[in-house]
Amino acid sequence: MDGGTGKVKKIRISQCMIVKNEEKNIERALLWGKDIMWEQIVVDTGSTDRTVEMAKGLGAKVFHFDWIDDFAAAKNFAIEQAKGDWIAFLDADEYMNADDAKKLEQLLGKIEKLPYLALLTDWLNLNEAGEVFRGGSQMRFFRNGRGIHYAGRIHESLEKKGAPWKAEDFLDGCGELRIFHTGYTDKALVSGDKIERNKKLILKELEERPEDYAMMGNLADVYRAMGEFDLAIEWYERSNRQFLIQEPDWQGMNERMITNYSCLLNLLCAEKKDRAWILRTYEEAIREFPQESDFDYLVGMYLAGQNEWKQAASHLERALKILEQNSLVCQGMMLTADLQRVWEYLAMAYFNDGKKENCVNTCVAFLKEERFSKGILRILLTVFGREADAGQVLDFLGKLYDLSNLKERLFVLKAAKEVGYEGLAQELRPFFSPQELEALKSMGM
């Protein structure tokens, strides 16, 4: 029975979380899974707002934990209070949507009698506008009472007692289940209190474990958020060197190290460091993690900025190909957030390298998916050239756009005017009614 609702639950899931001053998030944090959770456990670490009162009002079991600068200790205390068969450990600023919550219950039911210990899901970070700007994968659902616990004062990781994780220990639910995270915005990252707290805890960890390459990478993240870019570069490189020493035969995924190389390359390019340094870092990155598309994306965009169009096109092509072949959300985090600009730069790279057919094909492929991309359409019209037969160009565009639709023909007209293709603008005018033409005239079009 569920102590909160009295309902019989086929799968006994204990939702756990640690909180401090989360009154703005606690309601959503508890309500998204209310119908599927057997119990909900909230461990408060010193709230001074209405978090505790609200959690109790929503039926959660609330416990207190004296904060000792150790996230893992607090999370493990929460797990100790759980009586369910499965643990669902999400933070207060994380949630699942209703459809995924139902899928979660069904999926755990299917694997209840199978040997899986944990479930891997997509983890999507939302910006202030509610848009996904970064992603990853996380293990937040795992069996209770199997020695699975958290380790690390900060950026704590889920560990299995007595042995490392093996692929057969967890079911990969990426692509089916998503956790949305709202607390990882740029504004939150540069919050002075949070940065100083994280820095202090990371330095404590490094005092005790000076060869912990993951903590070195976490410290680099802090310096990057603080704008201390040279220090960030230094610590990313330290972390990378230590990783290669400790894991010389590494194979597979390592999100921390992929983040290291991506952020390091991004900083080296943005800070206009030595070209040989950038390319050396790129070669090391793709050697260790050939399935990651961000490395080619970053170098491709850097080379485009240097007007090295042929090499830029090669890297951007490779980035898109790798992204298409690898479906894990933790790959291509930077690339997926900048896809439209990548396609634009790839089209420009083809154009500037004299490969006009490739440029046209690239523009058409993207416009078939996102036809209201003004940048791509402008590039396409530029390739055709203002001296091209406007009637033929309009026939071509008629395969991409519904010119009987006011929004679509107006979009094409604006693009034609912006690139100075007056012949195409004239060919479009018969598609507009007299009243629409009057309106366009008043708009200076």
C-alpha cells in the first residue's frame, strides 16, 4: 500500500530528494510523480522558507539532515529512509512530464524480474525560456537495498558497492524517458554563492583525492563560470592528462571527459589560442571519444571563422554525420544547440569553396525540415544569383514553399528583397491580392 494514498502499487518506487529553500520548485517536484510513487521522501538540509511546510502538505515524508558540506552524505541519508523496491532520485528543480512518468512505471514493471540494477534516461537542461540548451544521460532510477549509493562531496556519482558498473547492470532508456532540469541556466551557473560553495567543496575533494581527474574537470567548470578562462584551460588540461594516465585503455562513454574536451576546445577557439594547440587538442579528443560530434563542430566553426572553408566543410560534415549515427543525448550537446547556424556555415563553406551544387543540396535539405530559416534561404538565393532566371528560381522554390499561403510567400519575398533579388520579388507579386500589395507598399516592400 502507498502510505500517502492508500492505493496498491505494483511497483514500489520511493521518490527521494534533498532540498534547501525550494518553495518555488517543491510542488512540481512532488506532483509530477504523485500517481506512480509508493512514497515520497524529502530530506531538508536547513530551509528557511516554506519548503518543509509545502512538502508535508503534499503528503511527503519529511526528514532533517544537518548539512556537513557533503551532497553524497545527504543523499545517502535519504536512501536510508526509503522502503520501496526502487529509488527515484531527482532534485527539486527536475521533473518528468506526465507521459514519461507513465512510461517509467511501465518500464520498471517490465524489468522487475530481470537482473537490471538501474535505468539510464535522457537528462535535458532547460534555459529561462524553457528551451533545451544542453543534454546528457543520467542514472536516477535504481534498485533499493543493493549497495547502490552516492560518493563525492559535490558532483556526486552513483556507485555500486564492491564493483564498477557494467553495461549489463543498467537498461538504456535514453530516447524513451526524459528528465527535465531547470536549475542549470547560465544565470544559475554564475551565481556567486553557488560558485563559491562549489569551489570550496571541490577543493576539499582534491585535498583528499588529488589525482581525481573528474574533480579537476569540475574545478575547471567553476573557473570557466567565473570568467577565469586561463585557469579553466589549465585545469581542463590537468584533468585530461590525469585521465590518460589512469585510463590508458579507456573505451566507451565518459560524460565528464567529453565535457572536458568540448569546453577546452571551445575556450581555446574563443580565446584565439595557438592553432597548433587547438588542432592537437582536437586530435586527442577524437582519438579518445570518436563518437562525439562536438569536437568537429567546434573546430569546423573555428576554421570557418578563419575563412578556411574547405577544411571547415570537412569538419562540419563529419560532425553532422557523427550526430546522425549516435543517438545518445549526452553527445553533441553544443552542436544540437546550434544546428541551424552549423547548416548555414556548412552551406557558406561549400559556396566559398566553389561547390555550389553541394551548397544548394545542403540548403534544400535543411529547408525541407525548417523552411522558415531565413539565413539558409538567403544563402540559397545568393547561390542562384540575382542574374538567374527569376521564373525558374520561383518554380524551384515552389517545391519547398506553398506560395498560396500568405505567410510562406511573404517569407520568400522578404528574403528576396534582403539579398537584392528584385527579379524574384517581381515574379512573386502576382501571388498577392491588390489589398496585400497595398499593404506591402505601405511597408516599403
